Amino acid sequence: MFVQGFQVLSFGSMLLVVTLRHRLGGTVAAFSTTASTNFWHQRSDRRHAIGDMFRSTPGTIAWKHRWAATSDVLVLYASSSTMTSEPPTGIVPRVKTVDATEPTNGPVLIKGWVRTIRKQKTVAFVEVNDGSNLAGIQCVLTFDSIDDLSKAELDKVTTGCSVVVEGPLMESQGGKQAVEVVATKIRVVGDCPGDSYPLAKKRHTLEYLRTIAHLRPRTNTIAAVARVRSHLAGAIHAFFQQSGFVYVQTPLITASDCEGAGELFRVTTLEMDKVSSLPLKKSEDGKSTTDEIDSSQDFFGKPAYLTVSGQLGGETYASALGDIYTFGPTFRAENSQTTRHLAEFHMVEPEMAFADLEAAMENAEHMLKYVVKHVLDTCNEDLTFFGKFYEKNLLARLEKLVSQPFARVSYRQAIDYLQEEIAKDPSKWQFPEVEFGTDLATEHERWLAETKFESAVFVYNYPRSIKAFYMRDNDDDGGETVNAMDLLVPGVGELIGGSQREERLETLLEKMKEVDLDPDEYWWYLDLRRFGSVPHSGYGLGFERLVTYVCGIENIREAIAFPRYPGHAEF
């Protein structure tokens, strides 16, 4: 027998032990056999053991599973075709609660955290959640059917404690779920003192949960957000990979200000708490020092910052590979306490060579519909929960986004629509002054998407004065506008921003001069225009903003595990 990609530790006619060295996704290993063989698999690590059984025919077969982690031990029991489908003695397979949908012939293991416990005279009901779904599973422990140790363990079971429960899955008597665990054993893995556990059974405010961000994933809301977020991230990668894009990881530390706005976090190894030790630049005559820090003596020999965007780096690879995308953390030192902004967040930024603004809008529409449809297909339980507690018409809104073409309107026309609407009653608007050159506020964006068009809408050809230096000037209006677009969606406003990039060297140099950017600092970016320049376009999607849109939650601080914003960097 041959095992591909694994290190064989021992080999015999009945037992093969191999070490899993890498996470390989679904297909873990391929086995070549010369005869029909039955295998029973057990994967063991420090946390748990799980089992699976399969049968091979002569030739090569691949074993697939849902669980994969480094430093696992893979145990394969092999025998002739007379082997039954039952596991070797002593192996009890673990089942995730999301997969506990049908009765089983034998016992299974449920591992998770207790949500509730109810004790009666002869029976106890323990609700266990392992994070794989919203509902968790009910475990029924009849005192006559459990061992003495389990009876003693029940006295230690409290809300929040971690447990392992063993027993078969049986058809539920209650009707709230398809199956329940008729437990024969329960063991408390980690105690949880009920008098000090911050998460009582009552519903907590999202503001309070942010103060205990290390525990809030155990709540229904934050756990559901995390699952939807995971599916969104996977769908984004799947869309671009299937579309032939190359995934590029651009640097987090940069010397460039992509947006030219100056909202950057400084990266330094200088001892900022010892002002007297800071190196200072010398005056022009060299006889004295200025009050400006000498960055040549810093770690990178020049000022360095946390990136605000991977776009500029992405353009370099698009200029060689054609279509690429980045998906990573970005940082902005914007002193904002709104529900829409974070200091640390994630951006999805595709760049496409030989592409204009129309191509960018088309790609953005296809991408967004793809990922939203994916979560509609895979996260129904969580989305139904959000629709019940956070946004009543959430599912209908998402289904409409997938099925309906996105509207498109020029910025000039959008301003006309807004002026006409605001004139009816300016008192209803926080920002009633709207004219060409106005940077649209959220209330303007949402009115266009929710009321005027009742759909997602691309607004394109923005004024040059309110957009970034790298956006291509439009030739047909005297350079008053740039080839830029924003995608506005109901409930959020701006979700995506993009543009055709300025590929003309001289034009780009002039624009950099206008915003006081030193061309010498961007010499490599300008080289892309010197050597084989091509028209190219791209856009940026704020990932956390997408999460809030899909989940129907208002505050972006719930869309990320540990939110960073002015005055807050806990955990």
C-alpha cells in the first residue's frame, strides 16, 4: 500500500500509522491498493478523536473529510473485505452538532459548551453547543442509564462549562430538533463558576459584549456572524480562483500613502517614550539640529507605515500576471467613532490588466452576487436568525440583490436626482447642500439605493477633486471627472469603490504634483507606466462592511473578532 504525502511511522498487515503534515483541505491522502480493502480511520490529536469508515476497490482511492489540522496522527485499520462497517473496539466517532441530523446505530461523541441544564427527578437535559451551528443539541441523561461517574459529573455541570457527552443519536421526543443524544456518559472538561461567568442566559447588549470580546463568540449573534463571515471569505476566494485571478499578498508595512490622505499609522522602532533619545535631522548648515525626527536612523531607514490599501502593490502584479486580487488587513488612523469605520479592517482588492471601468463594474457585480448567493445557500439558519432579531426583510433583500441587475447612474445625474428630492423638504436631510463636487454622505447614498433605484446602484464618473490621484482622468469632459465608481447598496450605502487607473505617465506625474506626493517615493509605481503600460482597472471591497450588509447588523464592530477603533485596542 502506498500513502502519498504522509510519513509512515509503522506498517503492518492490520495497522498503518501516518502523520498528517499539512492541512490539505478536503482530500487528505490518496491510497493505492491491489485488492478490495476496508479501512477504519481514526484521527487523534490533543483535543479529540474522530472516526470514519470507507471501502476501497482495486486502484487508487482518495479519502476526504471535513476536519484537518496539523500535528494529527492518522490511524488506518486495514483488513479483508469481510470487515464490517463498525469501528474497531473502543473508537467512538465525534459528531459536530451541525451534522447531527439523523439517528445513529451506535454511540457518538458531542464536545462543546453547555448553554443550559435542567434537572428533574429522574432525568437531566443538557443543551450543548460546539459552535458549528446555532441550535446546538439536547442531551438527555436518564439517571438509570448513566454510570456513577456521570451522575457525580452532573453536579459540576453549569452554563458555560465544557463537556464531552457520549451516547447514540435518537429521534427527538420534543419536536424542536430532529435528533437528541440519549447520553450514557458525560464528563466535564473545564469547570465554569456560575456566580462569576459573564454570560448569563439573558440577552446582552452588543455594547456590553464588546467589553468581553474574548467570550462573545459563545453568543448566538457573534457566533452566527463568525460563521457567515467564514463562508463569505471562502466564497470570495472561490470566485476569483474560478475566474482565473492570482491571489497576491501585498505588504502590510509600506512607505507609500495609497490614498494620499495622510491617515497612516507610523511603524517605528525608535523609543518614542524617550524624547531625548530620538535622532533629529540636522539643519542645512549642519551646525545644529531641527525638531524633525531623522528617519534614516529608524529600522527601515525611512518613514514606514501600516498600509491603507494593497492596491499599488496589486497593480504591479496585474501588470505582469493580468488579473490578480489581494485580500488582507488594512489600517487607517481616521479618528472616527461611527458605526461604519474601523482602524483595522480587511480589503478585497482585485486588479485587472487590459480592463476599463466597465469591466471593473461588471466583475464587481458578478463577485457580489456570487458570494451572497453562496451564503444564502449555506447559511440559512444563521441568516434566518438575523432576519428574526436584526432585520426583518433580510433574506428578501439578499435574494433581490442576487436576482436583480444593478442600476447605473452618472454622478452628475445622481446629484440632479438628489437636488430634486431635497428641494421637496430640506429639513428632512442632515446635509441638504448638494452640488457637483459634493462628497456624497451616507444619507445620500442610501436614498439613491433604497428609494430612487430600490436596488444596488453604481454611481460613476466622480469629480476629479474628491477622488484619489491614481484614478484616470476622463477625456470627454475636459478632465473635470475621473473614471471612478462606487457601488451603493440598500441598508449600508457605499460597499465598493473602484476606478480605471491612470496609465499615462505624464498625466500621473502632474496629478501627484497637485497632491504634493514625491515622485521619487513612487518611482517603482511610475515604472509601470514607463515599461509596457496598459489600461487597467480595479476596485476595493471593505470586507467587514460586506459582513454587516449580509448579516443585517448595524455596527461594523460586530463584524470582526476584535474591533480596533479610536481609544480601543483591548484583547
